[in-house]
Amino acid sequence: MSEQTTYLELSEDGGGSAHKFYEVVRSGTRVTVTYGRIGTPGQTKTTDFSTLQKAEAAAAKKVGEKLRKGYAPAVRGVRQRRPVTRRAVTSSRSTARQAPVLWRFASGSTAFGIFVDDERCWVGNQRGDVFTITHGGAVTGRFRLPDGVKCIVADDFWIYAGCDDGKVYDLSGKVPRVAYEISADVDIYWLDIDDAVLGVSDRGGRMTAIDHEDEFQWARDVDGDSAWMVRCDADAVYHGHSRGVARYDTADGRPRWQTKVEGNVLFGWQEEKTVYAGTGRGRVYRLAKDDGVVEAVYRCDAAVFSCATAPGGRYVFAGDNCSSVYCFDQGGERLWKLGTGCGSALSMQFIDDRLYIVTTDGALACIDAGEQAIRAAQEGTVPEPVDVKAAASLTTVEHTLTLETASADDGGIVVECYQDGSRLRVRVTSPGYDPGWRVQFPKDIRAAGARYLVEGVRVSERGGFYRAYGDIKRLP
């Protein structure tokens, strides 16, 4: 029986590159395709054809499609799997009085990712699960991503989950889609995003910026390492590492200031005019965005894993590695310290007198941070927390390359994918839009010549390109 094997890899230069493989094996009239991230077994699909000629034509077509997308022949096993650092955390039980936890949800694994808006809470864990939960504690959705979730960040309408596989998934539609792919030689620690410009901090202390087309913009090396903190706004990127905090201009990465703080930076937060850095020496620093001057210091009793603020910085919250959470006034006076009862807070967010935390125990917990509840907790009276459970019938939505089909009459905006050198771009073809502007569109479902129906597109705040949002369907 005749057999032919073609092995390809995709390896683009720059901070937004991908390292993937694609193998086509034709054995007689059977064609087997295996694809995935380098260093993993990948996914396999086998198809049988009625004749040898049809099998050969199908195999050649698949190889040709990948070659046009930038894949190239390679030798299996030469390139290794991307480096991944699991955040080493030690957590002990708090000796402080119990915080007034209203409800808690066990996600099933250590959780780093959290985002809370007016409608719901998002939690992502090391196992790759992302759950959505109402403010009242009802589980409403579950996504399963291919690798551990490092962080969850919001950018206007869009919700993104950065994962250990180097991909950043857009969760704003019905199905997770790949928005960015980070170079395999970057050991990602944290991500943030503003108006589609992605900031990536890594193990080596480097800061990298990637644009809406997933293309490398600039990178800055520092004399420190272990860069856990990155926060982005319209003008700048704020970068925290083992030697302090720095500011770089978003447009070109020009350094503006660097401020040394006591201890290595483990977490960051921002308000309109200030940025906050929590450190391993039990401090949270408030720095002015304009010049990096330290405006206040908030002193905790152990290493600070996370921090957050009430709007405008009226209150500053922190979580340490001893399962305690703190609240300070704006000037730095400690108002209270209480125990979580469910592990150390690795990320947190405050909204409407509630402090939401995700922990080393894998819990998403909702703490009543109102004055009356805190006063009662300090006196030893707390509510019995409700243990939230996900219904057995809850549907798990996984990342897939499959798209529903639609017609242009279904309503929405029509976009098309086209070849531009080695890159696949997307533009709007519906009337009333600038056909010269590119569209931020998921990377993993692009195919040259394909047309799609999207729920809508928005002009970026910076201008010059559109951003697709909502559900995506394929047009014939």
C-alpha cells in the first residue's frame, strides 16, 4: 500500500508568532490529518476516499492550503514545546477574624483569572475552565479552553482569557476564538489590553506590545526579571518586575520613568491617574502615572498576591499569602484585615460594596465589604456562606474551528478574508464601511477568500481599523 507523509510547521517572527504543526499522511485511499501546538499530541482526523486519485487530491489540497498560510516543511521534534511557568504560590491559613463571605464557588483548580462587570463574574482556573456567575451566585456558563487560564481581562465589549498555551481567547461570542498567539519563546506571566493593543509581561522581565492584527510592535528588556505586572491604558503600558515599576509609551515603547519599590512586584492595578503595585515585601505602592512618584504606601503583614481599588482609589484592597484580605483608606491607613476562609486571593476586584476574589483553593468568593457587614465581622459575626454549585446540566462550550453557516439575509455585517503577502487579513464588504480598513478578527478561523457574517463591527478608539464582535458565521 502506497504511503506519503508531509509534515509542516508554522513559525512566524515577532511577539505575536505561532508555533504549530500540521501533518498529512496519505496511506492508500485514507488521509489522516494531525495538527496542534508543537510539543503536544494534537488532534487527528481521518477520512477515507473511494479512489487513490481522490485521496491524493485531497491530501495535496490540505497541504497547499497550509503552505499558502505560511506553513513550511520541517523535521518533527526539532522545535520544543513553549515554556510555561506555573506560578509558585505558598498559602497559609489566616489568623484574622473571618470575612463576611456571602457565597463561594469551587472552580476545581487554583484560580488566577477574574473579571466582574455589572452583569456577572468571570473566573478562570489552572485547568482551563472559565465560569460565568451572577452577582447573586448562580452559575450561568462554562467555557473549556485548551490550557490553564493565567488571567482574564476586559477591553470595552470584549473579554479575553490569556492561557498557558500562549493563546489569548476572545470569550465575547458564543464560542471561544483565538485573538492573539504569543511567540513560543515567551514564558508569559501576565497580560493586559487596551483598545486591542496587547501588553505581555514574561519570566525574563521583558515587556512586549502586540497590535490588533496580532503583530509585534515593540519590546523592552529591563535589568529585572519575573514581570508579573502589566497594566495598559490609551497612552502607556505600566510594567512591574523584580526591580520596580516602569512606564512605556503605548505607541513606540519609549521609556518614561522607572521607580524602584521595596520587594519584587507581584500584582498591579490602575486608576485613571495612578497605578498600584503589590510586592513580595507586603507593600502596595500607589504611583502617579505622569512621573512615577510614590504617592502612598499601604502596609500588609505578608507578601501581597493581589490588589484592587474602589472607584477613584477611595479604598485600596489587598490580598496576602496568608489568606487575609485588607482594606485601606486612600491615604494609607489600614481600616481592616480579615481572613478569606478559602485560600489566598490571587486576583480581586471591587464593585458595588462587594469584593470578589479568586484564590489558591480555586474558589471565587464574594465578600460583603459594606461598612455594616465589616463591623459585624470584626466583632465575630458573619453570615454562613452559600456554597454555589454548577448544575449538572450546564453545557460546556469548548474552543472549536467549526462555524455555523448563514446567509447574508440573516442580518449582520459581511466581512471577507484575503491574502496579503504571508498574512491573512479581513475587511468589511457591507456598504457604509471603509474597505481599506482592516478588521480585528479571530485568527484560528481565517481562510483566504472566505466570507463571514458577524454580529457587528466597531471603530477602534484609536481609529484606523474595525473590531468584530459577537457571534460569527460562515457564508457560502
